[in-house]
Amino acid sequence: MNRFANQTVLVTGGTGGQGSSHVRAYHAEGANLVIGGIDADRGAALADELGTRAHFTRLDVTDENSWSAAVSAAESTFGALNVLVNNAGVQNPPAPIEHTDHATWSRILDINLTGTFLGVKVAAPALRRATGGAIVNIASTMGLGGTAHYAPYVASKWAVRGLTRTAALELGRDHIRVNTIHPGVIATPFIQQPAVGATTAIADFYSPEPFAIPRLGEPIDVTRLLLFLTSSDASFITGSEYVIDGGLLLGPALQTETA
């Protein structure tokens, strides 16, 4: 399939476990890719691997000027920007609220929330110039409930939900759709390795055994949903939230009886 032929897609956090899956899948579907990230070596290597339809730009999502440069790179290199995937995010080291320092709180909110806000703000005029497009903000199942010891991350993802719905209302008449994906526990270094300053990985707290679908998610699971939401197949969907968690939020599944 070539659902994204002649379209340009900007993916933030494009060299990570989920981000690189998204980048490769869009490329396979014919898109031009702008890979945004802070790891220049990995980003350049991924762009080289994909070839002429891929361009790496160093993007600090907390810096509005960096965003402006990334969007300009998309338009100058490929002629337009049609899709923005706000995928970049970081996790806080686990700690109760009373032991969470202000610097940690600010860093998580700055990257996960302000970074998403700036992406929508700066990309919107470019998407409008392209006569419309799609934005997907990657949130988390932690943005649909409370999780002890992860207050900064939880708060950032709850806030992304409100930002997304507001953007959908503001941009809908410009033919720009804005939606949110809430992944559960996905098998990437993000959850399999401890956050900076932590000694335990998130995956250590989650066994998929009780899930209705008893496995960890894979990046491609999220990617397939993302491709749908940013394609013309989802042209009547905006301001919506999609949970992809194997049933984690449902609670323990009924176990199969054995004879």
C-alpha cells in the first residue's frame, strides 16, 4: 500500500523504539519522512538507511525555535508538511509526590506537555498551507487513571488529552484532524530500561499474564493504529482517544478453564 505517497510526515522522538517503527512504516507506505530527535548519530543513520525520502533534523521539542527549524526543513526539503506525530516523551524515576523534586516535575512536563503544545502550535500553519492534514499525540494509559509514584508523567499525559481536544476544535475547520493514542505497556527500551535516575524499569511492575490479550504490546501494534488515524480512512475522526493496551485497563481477564 502507498497511503502516504507524496505526503510528508514529521515524527518526533523518531529514533526511539516506537518512533523508529513509525518512521519505517510511513516510509514503506510512500511518505517523505522528517525524523526529529536529539540523537544526531542515530537520526542520521536512520535517514541514510531509508534514503532520499528521509531527512533527519535535530529537534529539541521544548524549544520553539527548534520546532520552527524542523517544520521549515519539512517544507523546504519536501514541499509541504501533512502529518505530525508528537511521539517524543520521557518518564520520571518513580517516587511518591512528596519526594518528587520540582526539577523532575518541570522536566517531564516541559518535554511531554509543552513539547506537544509547541508541536501543535508551530506545525498548524504548515498543515494549513498544505490544505489540511493530521496530528496524532502519543499519550499513555497512565493518562487515563492514576499510577502511584509517577505523578509527573501521569499529569503530563492527562494534560495532553485536553490539549488534543482543544486543538481538534480549533483546527477542524482547517481540515486538520487531531487525535490521541494511549499505548499500554509496549516492549521498547522506554519501559524495559529504568528511567534516568531510577533503578527499576516500568515493565518490572507489569506482568501481561492477567491481560485479556496476555502479552506485551509491540511497537508495530501502535504503528498500525497510527497509520490508520493519519490516513484518509480516518477522515471523519477527530478529538478522539484510542487505547491500545491488550486489555490492561479492563482489569484481570477471565482465565480459561482447564479440564
